[in-house]
Amino acid sequence: MSNYDTESSSEEELLPAEPTPSVQHAAPFPDPDDRSSSINAPEDRYNIIYIIFFIQGIGMLLPWNFFITAKTYFEYKFQEDESVKSKFENAFALSAMFPSLISTFLNIFLTSRFSRGMRVITCLTIMFLSFTATAILVKVESLSWPDKFFAITVTMVVIVNFSSGIYQGTLFGVGGVVGMKYTQAIMGGQAVAGIFAAIADIISKLLDKNSTNPQLSAFIYFLIASFVIALTAISYTLLFKMPRMIYYFRRVERHSKKDLLKNKESTPKIPYWKIFLQIKWLAFSVTTVFCVTLSMFPGTLSKIASVDKSNGSRFTNDLFPSLVCFLIFNVGDWCGRTLAGQFQICSEKGPWLPLLSISRIVFIPLFLMCNIPASELHLPYVFNHDFWPVILNVFFAVTNGYVGSLCMMNGPKLVKLEHAETAGTMMSLFLGFGLMLGAVVSFAL
């Protein structure tokens, strides 16, 4: 089996010898260079492949979103240790981003050693077991030993995100082969994971309005995460049974064999440095986008308080961060990622994507001038109305989703077809690098 194994070599007969253009539905990406729009490829009937990639995107970021959105639950668990209670979000961010970055980097070199199926299913199994264990820990009373519970939880975060990094890198690599449409599906699914977590958190708070112990809602909350991870694994097993997927990976294999004949080498060598040089500006851009985002979200944004907090309403108190920080950000992020799939204001080449990514730095001082408690680091208090953090967060979230998606979608287009999978995995690495840098900046703030 070659390095570009299709996980389904027994299904060669599913490939039509010469599919006709008449069965190809119009694609939302009319670019003739887009690898997902080839008239020779079998059609994606009922958009099943798109839906599967979308579900994979949800599975990628669900672990991260479920841990950071369960703020009320973890504040309850750490209420006896104020030092842990005030810093657990930043600690979670660092313990998530470092392992994810390391595993995404390792995954670049695992592509030729372990099959995609082995990497994905193994990682999803570990994530499922970790979330199930986290749900069980909800029932364990930890008020008398918050430091030990904190250490256990951080360990869970590390394990889950190390697995998620390999899983994410693998799927972005696959998306790089089959085209922009399916990379956008992954990005869209990632945003929906955040929306799902935010809504689950709000519902659990509303159901728990008369209780000071959020353990029951948290137990259900983490069991839901386990169920979604299981659904993600089941849907992945169907992906490489699709004729369209078989077609694209057979084509990659043919290109790889041509290079072998041309270079007379026994095994294909992946030119990692050359691929990096071809995608370097988009890699820089996606790093910058997510560094800026994680420097503010959720650590700083969740600390912005309502100016009317004293009125005693739930909206201006416990629901304010859930709605203004988490829900608005995740909905805006999803809108931006969806818009990126419909139209692109700039191409993969040129200075515009790097400039757009750098320009988002302006959000950092703007958020720091909102109503942050005096005990926290902030700039002079300027935006003294609740609509300001809402407006700022909408633009912050939409630009994150839009610019970040354009970078991820266009990166694999800059390299040869047979290197698209590696380019997609590299772009995922730089996305993770941006998240890690942002987590460090957030922790410093």
C-alpha cells in the first residue's frame, strides 16, 4: 500500500471508468482549479461527504469548547481554592494548546507510517473514554481536595487535546486533497461545536436556576459530549466508502507513482521544507488570526461584566458571559466560516490575507477598554454600555471565522496535488501554533 492509501483498496470497482459531466451537480465553488469541482469525479450524492466532514469538524473542537464553556461547574469545583478558581481557564488553555500543537506536528510525520483510519479511530476512542471519565468525576466530591481535582482535570485536558491534535491534522490533510468545499465543511463544523457547547451551557444554567450545585447538569453536559464523539467515529468509518473519496485518493496515488517513475526512487520523499515555503504566508496568517483570538477568548472576554450587574437580573449576572462571550462569539465565528465558503474577497496569493490577519490585533486594546473588574489588567474604561462588548465580539468572531477559513481553504491550493494532504496538515499545525501563542498571551494578561 502506498503512502496515500485510501483505506478502501477493495473498492476499486466503485470507480467509474469515465463518469459523464451530466451527473455532476453544480458546486458552490466554481473555481476550475478547485480539486472538489472536477467534472470527472463521482458526485457527492445528498452531500453525504460534506455532512461527514462537517461532523468531523464538530468532533475536533467539541473537547476544547466543552471544557472552557463549563465555567460555572468548574468554579463550583474550585470554590475552596481561590488561586485555582481565578486561573483555571488560562491553565486549561495552555494545557490544551501545547499538547495539541505537539501532536499536530508529530502527525505530519505519521502520515506515511500509520493509516488514517488507525490514527482517527484511536484518537476518537481516547477522547470518548476521557469524556466519559470526566462525566464520572462530576459525581466525585472534590471540595476538600480542589488542587488534586484540578491536577486530574488538567491531565484529562492534556490527553483529550493531544488526541484531538492528531485527529485534526489528519482530517485537514484529507480535506486538502478533496478541495476547498470540504475544508470549509470542517471549519464550519468546528464553529458549530462552539455553538453547541454554549447552548448546552445556557440550558443547563436555566434548568439549574434554583440550585447552587451544578453537578447534575454538568454530568448530562459531559455525557452529551461522549455521545457526539461516538457519532463522529461512526460517521468517519463511512467516509472512505464513498466513491468520490476513492476517486480523489486514487488520483493522488497515480500522481505519486508518476513522480516515482520520474525520479526513479523506491519510496516517495515528501519535500516538507519546499511545501512550507509555498504556504508560508498563509501559515503566518492563520497563526496570527488564532493567536489574536485566543489572547482574548475566552480568558478576557468572559471577565467582561455587565454595567447593570447590580440590578439583580440573570442576564446581567450569571448568563452575561454565557451569552455575550460564548454564544455570540461562536455564532459569529460560524457565520464567518460559512461566508468564506460562499465568496472570497481575496485570492490565496498576494498580501491581503496576511494584512487582514494582522489588522485584527486592534481588537485587543478595544476589549481591554470594556467593563473588566478593577482587579484585572485593563486599559482606561471607555466602553461603558453593554452593547459595546456585543458589537466588538460580533466583528471579532466573524473576522476570526472568515479570515481563518480562507487561510485553511487556500493553503493546499498552493502546492502540487500529491502534496496537498501534507500542506493541509501543515496548515493545521500553524493553526495550533497560533492557538498556543494566544493561550500564552492570555495567561500573561
